[in-house]
Amino acid sequence: MLDEDAIANAMADAYISAMNDVDDAIDNDTIDQLVNSSMVIINGFQFCKDHGNEACTPCEGDCRLNNNDTLPKNLYNRLKRTVWAGISPLSRPPINNIYKKYKPIPTGELHPTRRYEFYACHDHHEIDCNVCFDWMEVLEGKEKKEEPATDRRLILGLLKSMGVELPPDTKMRDEVLEKKFSAALTASQSLSSYGASSISPEKLPQWTGTGKTSAFEAMNRASVTETLRAQESKRAGTADPFPLYENAFMDARQTSRHLAHNFEKGRNALVLRDKDNVQAICIRMLGVYKLDKDTPLISLIYETVTYSNPDEIANVLDFMYHLGSYGQAAQIQATLEEQALFRQLLAENSRRVSAKYRPPKESYEKTFQPSFVVPIGPLSQIDIGKLTHNTGCEICGNKSTSRCSQCQSASYCGPACQKIHWPEHKTMCRSLKGGEWVTIQMHTHVRLNGVVMQNVHVSNHGLPVESVDTSDGMQMPPNVHGDQPFLVKLQRPLSDEEMPMPGLSSGNGKGPQSMFVYDRQRSFRAHVWDVNNRGVYERVIAEILAGKNKNKMYRWAKRTGPNDLSVCLDREPVPLPTW
């Protein structure tokens, strides 16, 4: 007769053995696969793989329990007494958005037993870097602040809206690109001219304007070209030449003016938001001060909001609820691109506010940061030239240390990158090598009959021209290209009847003639007069007429003097530009 206890024990042993086998199988294979497909482990802490969050709402995952277990016991107890006092360690603020904040780089290397991928830091390229991924410091309240604009395509697009057009596939490193964006924002506000490095708004005089100038009017900064386009549009009754929501930089300039307008109308608080309610910027203006006699400074506190974040949306609703205490609330519709530019501007200006400045805040404004807005204007051609000049190594984007010895137009960090780039570069390089270079004189101003004309084509309207003088002391714009070759467009007179000036002889039985020359950046636009370029002028015209277009041509050039331009006359650039 079988012993029931023995049978039960045998069955239990078999079950336990089977479960152990299953556990081993899961531990060795399935668990690692499941964890590694949904989690990343960086310097001991787990985060969701898709979003880089320690506690992720979309993924419905929370790694805080596991991560808390990795903390040294003395640190864990200290955090419970200090930072986490009054709350459960399981509900502490999570470390989220690590991809954007800490920029971990996947290495492709796997842990030898657990098979998860190692990540290196962005700054030192060190796996599980204790400096960049110091989660202990983060938990103790020393979390790295998030920079608003870090996406490459976004920054390139914002720079383009400011007139700084860089190649979409530029290899420039992220930090260099971000510095250019920062420099562009600084230049657009002319902050270096004000010496605005540490500002205490409360120490500045209140804005009273110059004469009858309001802050709204004084916030306007426009180029001559913009002013003329606006005036011509108004005169002709045509559409606005600068429509809203097409250029983020132009929109941000308009918004800065409307901040002043709202403040002067008693609306101290407002919200910038997009039409789909994805993001917003909450702003409360504190006052308008005088940075100098012509420059108002709007002091403010602000907070940025992503509507999908429950905590942030709660802040917005609270802020909106209390807007009535600041007067009538204002809302300004702003595209996500404009918000990104304005966020970056506010973040950078926040760092220029004196650390001693502590404006009063309401209870629901504890997370708001002090900042300011000053007039924003278009970048000068000199600024644009500086920002588009040095883009680093053609391959890796690192700081360049040498150029192609044959054409001097491509920059590299070393021989390895130059070798990689040669198959792509050789066609353009050979179009320059051995070319014939001629020097032409150019002028942005010309004095006709004693009247100074600037950057204009001169047409024959039957007016007698008694003198042409290009030596009137007016200088060409500075050379933004250094000694690096760049492309120029040369445009000939459209007909012999258009450009000859009656009453003057240039040695060919006709009046003086001029062709027009400029670079892509418009860092200069100038006339090339035949009277200053005897022999060379005719050769350039002949080269233009020999081309397919007959009216214009593109050539490589170098600035070799204040008014001198060296042009590679007989080599057409490949590929041919289209601007």
C-alpha cells in the first residue's frame, strides 16, 4: 500500500524542482530580455527605455523602489530625515527625462552576465560616469538644470529663422551648435553693448521713455530693409510682408513688443501657448525699467509648461485662476518653435539676473524664475558672417586645425577626417586647383554728380552724369570670411543701354559701366566699375557671356583687401549654386 504522505512529499519535491527549473530559465533568459527591452540601467539606476523616466506615466512603470534599494544605507536614512521628510521614499520626486538632461550615449557594449547595454556620458565618453550620472547628488537636490532647446533640427531651424543658415547635415557638435544659438540670441538683443552681465532690475530707474515714446514703441528694433518693406506694403495695400506664424524669430520679436503693450495697458500677467495646448510659458511682469535712455527692460518671472505633465498643468491652472489679481489676463498664441526660442532667451537672460535679486512671488509661483526681456532686433550681416564662418571639421564637427592644402576651402580636425571626406570633396576641390585668380576693386558707395548712391544699380534715364567718384572715404563692410574662399554671384549690366553713363568715357567710347557682386550671406553687396578695373572688367563680362546664363555667374572668391576681391575666374563651382 502506498504511503500517502510519501506520495505527497514526492509530488511536492517534483513541483519544487520543476519550479526551480522554470525560475532558472526565466532568470537566465526571459527576465533579462524583458528588462532590457523596457529598461536602461545607467550607473546602477533603472529608467524606462522609451522615455528615460524613473517613474513613467505612459509606460506605467516605476523604478523608484528598485533604485532606492541600491542606495547606501546611511544616505538612504539621511534622505528620509531631510529631503524626503514627511513623504514616503516611494513617492519621492523621480529622476525623469534623462535623455535630454544628461544625454547618455549608447555604447553597444553589453554587461557580461545581465546583457544590458552600457551607456557613456556625453562630456567624458565614460561608461557609467560617476560625475555626470551621480544620482546621489541628484536625489539630494543638486539636479542638473534642463536647458530648453537641445534638439539639433530645432536649433538649426531657429537659427535659420534668425538669418543664420547652416547646412542641415552639419557635423558641428551639439555644444558648439548650442553656443552659436546662444551667441545669436545675445547679438539679437545687443546685450554686449549694454554690459549686461549681472542685472538687478530694482536698481534701474523706471522707464519713462524719451519724450512721448512708450515702452511698446521703444521695444521696436527693425532694419532699414524691414522698414522699407513694411512701408511699401502699407502704401500699396498689399499683404503683410511679415505674416504671423511663419518665422519664429520674427514672431518672438513681435511678442516682446506685446509684453510691453500689455504691461502699459495694466495686464501684468499672460500666457504664451500654442493652438493645440501642447506647451505654454506663464509670465508675470514686475516692471519696465531703463537699461539706457533708449532701451526699456521688462523685468518678469516665468515658468514653462508641458500640458501632458500633470504637475505642470496643475501649476498653469492655479496661475490662470489667480490672473484676475493682476488685472485682465492676456493670452498670446505662439507656435512651438517660437516658444522654444523664447524659452531659450528667457533661460539665458535669467542667468544674467543678479543672484541677489529676489522678487516677491505668490505661493503658486515658487517654481517661477526671474528673467527679463529687452528689444530684439535682426542680426547684422557681420553677426551672421561670424556665426556661419567656422563650422568645425567637415566630418566630425570638432574644432578644425587644418584646411585642404589645394583649395583652402574645407576644414578638418586631422588627416583621418580629411581622408574620409576626400571622395565627396574632390570635385569641388579640383574646380579650384590651378584656376586663374584675378583681383577686382569693388565699392558699396558711388558718388554720381556729387550725390552719394549706396548699393544701387544705376540706370540711364537721360540724366547727365558729370563725375563718378568711388574714393569718397566710405568703407566696405568688414571681412567676415577671413582668408577662407567663399562663393560670390557676379551680375553683368542687363544691356549696354542700361548702364553706360552719358557724358563720361571709360576708354571704350561708352560711359562707365558697373556689374554687381555679393556673397550668399549678403555680408557685402558692391559695384565693380570698369573705370576702376580696366582690362579685368572686360574679362569678367566675357566669362559671364560664355556661360549658360549669360547674365550672371558664380565663382569662388577671397577678400584680399578692404576693397579688393580675388576671384577664381575660369573655374565654375561644382555643384552650381542656386541662390
